[in-house]
Amino acid sequence: MHATLIVPAPFATVSGGYAYDRRIVAGLRADGHTIDVRELAQGEAALPAGTIPVIDGLALRAFSGQEDALRARRAVALIHHPTAMETGLDDARREVLRAVERRLLPCCARVIATSAATAEQLAAEFGVAPERIAVVVPGTDDAPRSAGSGGPGCHVLSVGALVPRKGHDLLLRALARLFDLDWRLTIVGTPARDPAHAHGLAALADELRIAQRVTFAGEVDDAALDALWRRADLFALATHWEGYGMAVAEALKRGVPVTVTQGGAAGALVTLESGLVCAPGDQDQLSKSLRRIIFGDALRRDMAEAAWRIGRTLPDWPTQARAFAAALED
């Protein structure tokens, strides 16, 4: 099979979506497929000849006006989550993005979604026929079980770019209420995608008088992130929407209990035994859930054991690369 993945430049961008793309490309190549990657410069949009065009959802709107070409080339769209679902957009911008996706997605011969929740939304709100949607969730790597911080207190880890959709402001406000508990928070995520929002988060931590408990680690390499996972007692994410929730899967894979908001597919992997799932935007519920787990050492240990068991059942990347190839060849 010969396919070309089309993404906005640069392909090395640090994000869950780009990480998925890179791992799928590597897996397909390892299985003997010819996979090219085309990084679109601004204003550039062309479908390559002699190959299956696979367009990452972030690049899809660049092909507005090329609906006939998308149909003729039997293009495939790879959707982590619709761009219209991004938090922080004004209503006018959201409707523009929604209209573009509603127009272009039905022109694709196949749409690959990274979660069942995203697939359902594509069918219900974006006019994609269910029979043309394939779900290929992210894989996971084998990882050592997290030992935890060893105390005192609870080390909370959150992983996600510093953008409004990730809800880090909600997490900060929820934790600020727990002034009587011993906790520390590390947020791993690039500030580059929305510097103004990132600056606002640091200012919010100061305003809430928790800055001394919060570390904004920024973008870190694999070794540094692995070290943070090893010391994590709890993973928390107050996201408004996730196409899948790769960081949640990573937490479970390492046996770290989870507190998340049910934004999109973020809470789909979490059971009552392995963590707590709250309504998106519900600061009160999130704060109460965090209190319960941070205060309850025994509860955290039980949830960590359940998380470890669930993590053993998650698919690996080679398996998911083969599923992706099957979706392209179907």
C-alpha cells in the first residue's frame, strides 16, 4: 500500500494528535507499507498523485473548494476531534469551521476516527455516513508501573497543551479549594500554541495563592516525562473535549489513578474502580472528587491497582497500525 499523510507543518509538533500520526506512520512503515508525509505550508493544498491521500483533520480545511478532487481521489480524513469543538472559539469562528467540516467530510471516501465518541459525533453532526467511518483508537507502549511520590502529600500530574480546551484553569480552581490538603501539581504541556492563555494560567495560580504548589513544566522530553509518571500519585485532566485521551490511557498503563472530566472520550476508559469522572466544566464536582482521592491514601492504592489491570488490556501500537492499514484498504 502507498499512502500519503497530509498534515499542517511541522510534523514534529508535540501534541497527542501528532504523536498518534507519527506512531501510525512508523507502524505502517514497519509493516512494509510505503507512507509519505506531506507537511502543508500556509496557503498550500494539493492532493498527491499515485497514492492514497490521508488528510489529518487539522489540514482538512485547506482543501475547501476541492470537493470534487476529494471525491475523485477517494481521500481519507483522519479526525482526532472536529476542529469546531475546540474550546475558546467565538461563535462566528466555530460556525465557519463547522460549516467547512460539514461540507468536506462527506466528500471523503473514508473517515478514520480515533474514538467511538468522535465517530458518533461525525455521523450525528457532520453528515458522515456511519458505514464510511472506521474507529482506530491510539495504541499504548509497555511502561513500568508508577511507584508514586512516596509522600508526604499527593503528587498530581496533568498532561496537555496550555490551551483553553484542556481546562487547566478549572483544575487550578478546583485544587485551590483543597487548601487543607497536602498536594502538588505538575502540568506538562507546551505554552507555544496559546501564549496568552499560558500566561493567564500562571497569573491565575498566583491569584489563587497556589503558585508555590504548581509547576508548569512546559514541553519536556520523553525521559523527563517518564520520570514524572514514575512519581505521580494521581493523574488529573479537566478537559472540555478529547477525541480519545492518550494521556488518560498512559496513566492507566502505568497504574496511576485518574480524575478527569467527561469531555468527549476522555473518561471512556476510566472505571469506577480506577478513577473518578466528572461533568465538563463542573468545578464543584471536580474539587470534591479530587478531595476524595487526595485525602484517601487507601482509596488511591485500590484505584492504582485497578488502573494497572485496565492498562494491561489496552492495545499496542503495532496492533493499531495494522487496524489503520485495514481501514485504508477497506
